Amino acid sequence: MAPTWGPGMVSVVGPMGLLVVLLVGGCAAEEPPRFIKEPKDQIGVSGGVASFVCQATGDPKPRVTWNKKGKKVNSQRFETIEFDESAGAVLRIQPLRTPRDENVYECVAQNSVGEITVHAKLTVLREDQLPSGFPNIDMGPQLKVVERTRTATMLCAASGNPDPEITWFKDFLPVDPSASNGRIKQLRSESTPIRGALQIESSEETDQGKYECVATNSAGVRYSSPANLYVRVRRVAPRFSILPVSHEIMPGGNVNITCVAVGSPMPYVKWMQGAEDLTPEDDMPVGRNVLELTDVKDSANYTCVAMSSLGVIEAVAQITVKCEQGPWGF
Ligand SMILES: *[C@@H]1O[C@H](CO)[C@@H](O)[C@H](O)[C@H]1NC(C)=O
Ligand SMILES: *[C@@H]1O[C@H](CO)[C@@H](O)[C@H](O)[C@H]1NC(C)=O
């Protein structure tokens, strides 16, 4: 096991790899682990899924593990999915077998200050033993493709007695709408199939994943088949929406040349004069670049270059300095 450094300690690797530990002192706000999410006892169905969610807090941040009779759970059908930097862990069992999976599972949270354990009991019923009110998924979520920034709705309808509560898992972790800044909502309307639907607004690439709808009541828990949500990112090669315009100006005149390009991803836009870059490489604007020319003496050609991972395009503006034709006509 890796050493656990308490708060206020700084480790420095000195010359010749010597490990020096400096005690910085001060904040000794050590705190033993405390559960913020405790697993609940569950009644699953043979062939189905059960997952127990456990999360702890403390200082230093605790590490959460799952045990069975004091030993780490270990089977092909058992998976531990860590989250919150290992301060949380989901124990997922799939497919459930009866009676062999019927056990008490232990979630252990540990840091350098202490260790605590919470227990959760799993009961697994055969399909022909289920009580009549056992939750049923009447309609599970379906594979969906959504364009980035658009709204995606994953539907789920379930029945049972009492009326089951619907929750969602994404990639085996519980979906927490309250952690999404209101972007992810579980719809609460009375009418099915909208009742338990998960609505994801202005979808992001991180929303892509495997979603499961879970119906739970006092009789047990039932998982839907998983459904993938794909978030598609449109890819559009750069093109100019405002082409740079050629100008004729008087000697010593000023002119601004605007160049605007669009695409997805948005292209960078720079100006060049011949082979010379006029826009600093490390400060290249995206989408729009205005070349400001002052006190122009000589005619020249300026090239606007727009580039993204999908391509590079160019457009030339010709700046022609007119020969002075004063009142004397020379
Ligand atoms: C060019 O743009 C600058 C900054 O917006 C502005 O101050 C200036 O007057 C413009 N020059 C011309 C010739 O339009
Ligand atoms: C700018 O480009 C045009 C067309 O290629 C060319 O005829 C002209 O001589 C160029 N002007 C300058 C100042 O290089």
C-alpha cells in the first residue's frame, strides 16, 4: 500500500533521490471517514442486476472498498466501479445468481485517521418467486443519437406496487441531476412514459455513455436493458463568411481589412504578407481577424488564412496605393 501523507506534509525528493519529509505545520484538520452515501439493502431478480452505492468523506480523503466477509469481493460477475477519487465505489453484481449471491456486503471507508464499515444485504429471487408488486420495466430507454448542445431524452416507464421510484445509472454510476447545474433533469410528470424520463439539455460529449433506468420499490429492484446515448459533434471544414476586400487607397492612408471564417471546430484566422506572418502564432484569434493598416506607402497583397483540423483556406486582398494626382496633375 502506498503511504498516506497527512495534511501539512510536503514530500520533496532531494539530491540522490533522498525522500525528505517537511512538516509544514499549521492545519491539522484531520477528520475520520464519515459516510455521505450508504448502500441500501436490495432484493434483486435472478439474472438481473444489483448495485450498491457507497461514498464517504473525511480528511484526508478516504478510500472506499467493498468486501464480503472481510475479504475483497472477487468474481467475474462482481465489479467495483470507483468514483470521487476512490472516496466512492459502486459494487455491481451481474447477472445475479440465487442463492449464491445472497450475502451481506461490507463497504469500508478508510483514511489515516480511522476506518468505518457499513453493511448491505442482498436477496435474490427467482423470476417465479417474485411477489406481484415487484417492479417491472414496461418501456426501457432506447439507443439515441443527439447532436451536441441539443436536448436528449431517455425514456423509461415502470410499474409495480407500490409505484416504483425511478433512478438512472450511467456507465454503472448513479446519475445525480443535482450535480449538473440544472442541465440534467429527471422528469416528474404524472403521465407515462415521461414520468421517469431523464432529460439532458445542451448535451456535451461527456454525456455520451450507457444508460440504465432502475425501478425500485419495497418489493425489489429491476434494471432496464442498457441503452447507449451518442453525442455527435458536427464537423464542418472552414469557409469564409466575410471575404477580405481589396482596396485602393491614397499614399499614407489607413485601411482595415476584415476576414471572418466559420466551421466546426471554429478555425483560427491569421494574416500574412507573402511568407511573413503578421499575426503572432501564440495569439491567433478564432473566427475573425481584422488587419489594421496605417500610413500605407506601398501596394501589397495580404493573405487571410483560416485553418482548423479539417483544413486550411486562403483569400487575398490587394491593397493598391494610387499614384498621387494632385491639383497640378503630375
Ligand atoms: C480600424 O479599426 C480601428 C479599431 O477598431 C479604428 O480605430 C480605426 O478607425 C479603423 N480604421 C479605419 C480606416 O476604418
Ligand atoms: C498581387 O497579386 C496580383 C495577382 O496575383 C498581382 O498581379 C500583383 O502584382 C500583386 N501585387 C503586389 C503588390 O505584389
